[in-house]
Amino acid sequence: QVQLVESGGGLVQSGGSLRLSCTVFGTYINGNTMGWYRQAPGSQRELVAHITSGGITNYADSVKGRFTISRDNAKNTVYLQMNSLKPEDTAVYYCKRRSTISTSQDVWGQGTQVTVSS
């Protein structure tokens, strides 16, 4: 069974940094696009960043220049380095392994809470 486990969330002051990790168990990530999403209370889940199997990255406009997504296929892990955090970055952050076959086979992690105080 494929399982994604996120870690690294927490409480940080505005302007601070956090590094999220997402480790995948039960399968490999080498050939998959991996993504970070977030969902704030009362809002829809939104894409934060994704990284393709070839290392091409894409970011939401709201985090460009502040967040960096990276991957270590040998560790089956994807990272999200978050700098210059703002209160509006407060949300539950989720990791997703995008299926190469169908979106119905995408796998999500359980999420990790990030809270940025002003």
C-alpha cells in the first residue's frame, strides 16, 4: 500500500522559515510528478508547487521567490523549503504523488499544519 508521510510543520513567526518533508512508502517516486498543496480554513485546496520527474518546477504566484520544492529520489522524499513566511501561508500542507496513469490513482498524504503568527 502506498503511503505518503509529511513532516516538518509547526508554528513560526512571520518572516521565519520551515522545511517540509514528504516521504513515500510502498512505491518509488522516480517517474512521478510530486506536488505540495495547501488548504486554509474555509478555502479550497490549492497547488503550492510541483516538481516533475525531470526536475522541472512550477510555483503558485503567491509563493514564488519564497518557497523551493526539491526531490531526492534515492530517499523517496520531496521537500518544500519555505522562507519569508507570512500569516497568509497558514494552512494544512499536503503532499501528492501524481499517478502516471490516472488522477484517480493519485495518492495524498495526511497533511501537516503550518501556522504563521504575525
